[in-house]
Amino acid sequence: MPRFVLIGLCEPLSDESQAAFDEWFIDQHIEDTTKCPNFVRGSVYKLAGPHLNLETKSGYLSLYEVDAPGVEEAERVLNEWQADPDAWEGRRRHMATMEKFGSIPMNINGSGWYEELKSFTGPAAE
């Protein structure tokens, strides 16, 4: 089955909303999304520094590995999962946290599905 990654580029709405972002996105949303069928792994990363002095697009990157027959199927399953308030036992808490903040406490700077073409294992994995 093909492997895809779903990448999100995001950051808190402001310095004042960092705690809300941490609670909703880092502590809850990554886990909630990773519980979706077909999802293999979900991770979130905080920018630690630029590479080659190039422009960075976001302070945070979310990365989800997904096994699905195609990107359309992966997107459909994810959308159905996120629309179901009873998808898993943590969903209601996650939704309540968003309601507490009045909206999603982050800016989304970009997102997309990427199909894995090749993968290599480096020496540190051994």
C-alpha cells in the first residue's frame, strides 16, 4: 500500500496564545489526528534554527505518516474521522478545549499530502 505524509505548517496566533496552542495542538490535536484509521504515526516539531540561512515558513511542523490506497481516500477518511464527535474517547475533550479558546488557536501557513517515492535508513537508525 502506498505511504503518504500529511504535513502541516503552523504556529500560535500570537505570543499570548502560546499556552492555548500548546494545550490544543501539541497536547491534543496531534494525538487525536493520529488515532485516525490508516494513520501510522503523528509527530510535531518546533523550529530549532534555519538551514543554510534560508527563509523558514513556520515555527512548527506537524507530520503524519499514512498508509492508504490514494491521497483521495486518505483525505476522505481523515475528514470523516474529524467530523465524528465519538471517533475515540479523547475526541470530546479535544473539542471542548477548542470551544474553551473560541476557535482553533493557531495559524496554518500551509498543508499538503506527499506520496513517499523512496526512503533510506541512515547509520544512526542501526
